[in-house]
Amino acid sequence: MMFIALIVIYGIVISFLYNIFASIALIIISVVGLIYTIVMMNEMSSDTNRYISDLSYRIHRGEQETLLEMPIGVMILNDQNVIEWTNPFLTKYFKDENILGKRIEDVDHDLQQLIMKYGESDEFHTVTWRDHKFTMLVQSEYNSVYLLDITRYANLEERYEDEQISVGQIFLDNYDEITQSMTDQEISNLSNYVTNELATWSKKYGMYLKQIDDDHFFLLAYAKSLAAIENDKFNILDIVRESTSKQNFPLTLSIGISYGEDDLNSLADQAQSNLDLALGRGGDQVVVKSLDGTARFYGGKTNPMEKRTRVRARMISQALNELMGDADQIFVQGHTRPDMDSLGACMGIRRIAQMNNKKCWIVLDKEQVHSDIQRLLEAAKKYPEISDAIITPSEALSKVTDNSLLIMVDHSKPSISISTDLYNRMTQKVVIIDHHRRGEEFPENPMLVYIEPYASSTCELITEMFEYQPHEEEPINRIEATAMLTGIFIDTQSFSMRTGTRTFDAASYLRSAGADSTEMQQLMKENIDNYLQRNHLISMVEFFHKDMALIVGEDDRVYDPVTAAQACDSLLTMSGVDASFIITKRADGQIGVSARSTGSINVQIIMERMGGGGHLSSGATQLKDKSIAEVKQLLLETIDYIDDNE
């Protein structure tokens, strides 16, 4: 406006120089225009002020209405935690009680605790207050609390989670063996009893049960039902086992359950895998696992029962012969720091390969062997065909081809194989022969799996295979028979643990094949240092839980793992000791834990929870980056946890 005014004044001055009448006319027009502009600008300013005033009023009124009507609870406190104001939405949760001017702790202690808990956080938190779910925000700088009621949505989410589908497979472990000697009436009565028990159990927890075969059932359940039966520790296992045992027909169940996936086909496949895992661990137990989660184990409190037929051994032997026939060469390896059962099993597999006219290499790290294995290797030098077949892991990697076959004996965890590199090279050509209970870590696609937890040792399983081999070749020689019988002898603790009729059958065969008891004693001899170490460890024994013994080695002293395990075995010979544990420092810097029991206490579960594994009566684990004292505390806490949750 000022610029225009200057231009007008300048124009009027110029016009006076040329024409006075034009100048007067220009002045009149300028004055009229100026008056009109001022009037219009005043009106515009007035309209703007009225608009802003009206908008401010509506905004202020909207704020007030929002605070009063919005479905979010608002509370304002002063610095002394006195309630200064709440909106009507929040007031109704106090049942319209007059709470203004009162301290929050006097009005509602639970809410005060929540405000204190989240007072320093700027984030939203889901809380439960007065039987409702809320999203809560505390703004300490303004002494304000905001509560959004999400009970309805929380209930919907909870219902969604509860109604997630779980798929299960139930298998009667030893149904075929038990019913072989039963009459038709007895079989019918047993089947009816088991079916009725399972139907009652499934109905109690709202599950769907369908019998597929005489010894196989299919299960569908909601997630809430799965949670309920997990809380109950799957007591159906104990019910069926105890009831059938009283009838002299001890029947056990194995169950595999999967969850957490929308694809029913994937759930069904995972349920079958879980059932296979339960059976591989000896049966009489449950494995619950999602597709990408960690398995949870229940049951497994009893020793697996020995089978009454050799049909499975014959079928496995024939399948192994076919796989060997298709391979150009065979590699066999045991676990790290092999024991006599591991190396004896390797020798047995080498002999079976020779019976099938195949070259077999025994993979062994001779730098990581105990004194008994060293003595066996010295004795094997008298047999060049055996000693020449023992090669190092690096030699094995240089010899392997795409058509080779790898046999893992006395273990099923690739991470504890003598050569993990060899396993990684041959993941598609793997056979597993083991007598330990199967763990979560397992080869993805093994060609053949022979895991029998009821067996005393891997040497027992392999000895049974000799009967089904071609007999053109000479039978096993004296050193092979001696090594395998020594493996059985040590794993059964002189035939006092985990022995069945087939154990003695295998031992009898090996003895007849030339196993030398005198040489066995020579192999099992320990040197004076190990003997003194073992006695020193036993002298430090301490007792807890009335029936458990524990040895804790020194922080600054390394003990041989075999010597430590022998000391742990010795504790079981003491009166009143049902389980024994030993914690020692190993040469590799890790802390080793060995566990043994008479069978009344499942030490496998304890060791698995600490990252290891084993048998019901024998287990072990190794822990990194922990002290002896920390491992001892962890062991005691694990035992207490398992006792409390059984």
C-alpha cells in the first residue's frame, strides 16, 4: 500500500506540471480509492478476527468435549501424587467414587504401583488393572496418566492364540511285541482299555482323537488344550503304563505334537518328526515342538523295553548291505575322544564292509584318545588290514568321493563327530547306528537310522548284524571280537547296567568268535596316575537330596574325562546313592559334567537341560566360559527345577 501511495503521489505531482484539471481529477480518484481500500481492509480484518475467534472457541470446546467424552482414561496428578482431575471415562472404573483431592496410593494401590513402575518410560505399556487390559502411558513431566481400555481386543487376541491348531501322533510303543503272546480276547480287552483311556483323556481336555491303526492314533487340539496337558505333564503316560503293568502287559505310549503353523500339512509332518524323535529316544515319552522352536520333552522316566524279535536287526542289516553295495567306499567314525564302544563299533562296521567286499576306512584322531584306546591301537598293529584302515580326518577328506558312504556310530549329533568336516562333506550319504537316546540335534536326511536305546551298547547292535552278512569272508578276528566285547563290558559296567537277553547273546557270540578275556583286562587297565586321580576325586564327594552324590574338582586342576566318569560310576556302588554327578575342568578349558544313576532318576533330562544328553541312567555335558562354582550352582538349580516340575 505504501508503494502504491508513493506512486500515486508521484503521479499527481507530475500531472500538476502538465494539466491542473487532470491533477484534480486524479486526486479525487486517489482519495476515493484510498477510502474504499481502507474500508475493505477493515472489513477483511474484522472477518478474519471473527473467524479466528470462532475457530478458537470451537477448538477449545472440542478439546473439552474430547477430554470428557473420548474413550481414553486421563488422570492429572500434582507433585504430591494427589489426584487433581480425571475425565468421566476413567471415573467409572472407580465406580463413580469421589477421588479428587486424594492421594493415588490411598485410592488404588495397584494403579499407584503401575504409575511408579512406568513413570520413567516414554513408551506405551500393556497392563492389567481392575480385571481389564489397558495400554498405559505415563507422562511424568506433566504428571499425567493415560489409560486406553483394550480388554476386548486382548480377549480376541487371547482367543486367537488359544484356538491355534496343534496336531499330534500317538503310538503304542510295544503293542506288537506284547500282543504276540496274547489271546484274541486279551488283545481286544487291552485295545479297548487303551482306547477308552485315550478317549477319556482327550474328552477331558477338549481334543479330537481318531484311531488310525491298532497302535496308532491321530490327535487334534487347540493351543489352550495343549497348554493344559503340558501343565499336567502328560499324566496319560503314567496312567497307561501303570495300569497295563498291573495286568502283566506293560504298554507304553509315545506322542509327537506340533503347533504354531497355519499349514496343516506342515503341522502333520512336524508331528510325525516329533513322534520319530520320541521313539528314537526310547519311547514312553512326549515331544512337543513347533517348526522353528525348541523341543520340550515329557516322560521318559523308565528304561526302554527290550524288543522280543530280531526282525528289525535283520531289516537294518539288509538295508545296510544294500547301501554298502551302492557305495564305492565306506567311512566310519565315532564321537570325539572315543571310548571302547565307539572304536569297537567302528571295527565291527569295517568287518561288515569287508564281508560285502567294500573298502572301509576308520576315521580317528589318534592325538585325542584315552590310554585304553591307545593300547587297543597298539594291539591292532598285529593286524595290518585293520591298522592300515585307520586314517586321520584330513586323510579321509582327501579320499572321499560323491559316491562314498559315511556311517556314524555310537552318536547321532554331528557336532560331536570326530570329523565334522567329513560329515558336512557327506550330509546326503549318512547312516546312523547308535544306542543313545536321540536328541534335538540330528542329521537332516540320513539314509538309514538304527537307534535302539534299549541296547546296552553300539557294539551289541553291530554284533547282531554279523548273522545276516555273507559268509564267504572269514568271520571277525580275535582283536575285533575282543574290542567289541570290551565295549559292551564297559558300557554295561561289567554287565550290571542296561543288560538284556540280547546283550548276553551278543557277548556269547563274541566270546565264541575269539574274544580274549585276558586281553580285555589288559585293555581296561588304568595307569597309576589315573587310579590316584580317581581315588582323589572320590575323596571329595559330598551328598545332597539324600540320594545324590556330587564331586567337584579344583578350579586349577585338569582331570581326564574318562577318569572323572569312572569316579562318577564308582559313587553308584555306595549305599543310598541313586544318582551321582562330577564336575571337573577339562584340558580344552571347558567344564565337564558327568552324571550316572541306577535308573530311578533320569539324569538324561538333567544333562539335556544343561545342553548335553545321554541315557536315562548316564549323561554328560560340557560348558564354556563358566567356572567350576558357576557350573555347580547351575547343576543344583537344574535338579531343583526338574524336581519341582515333575
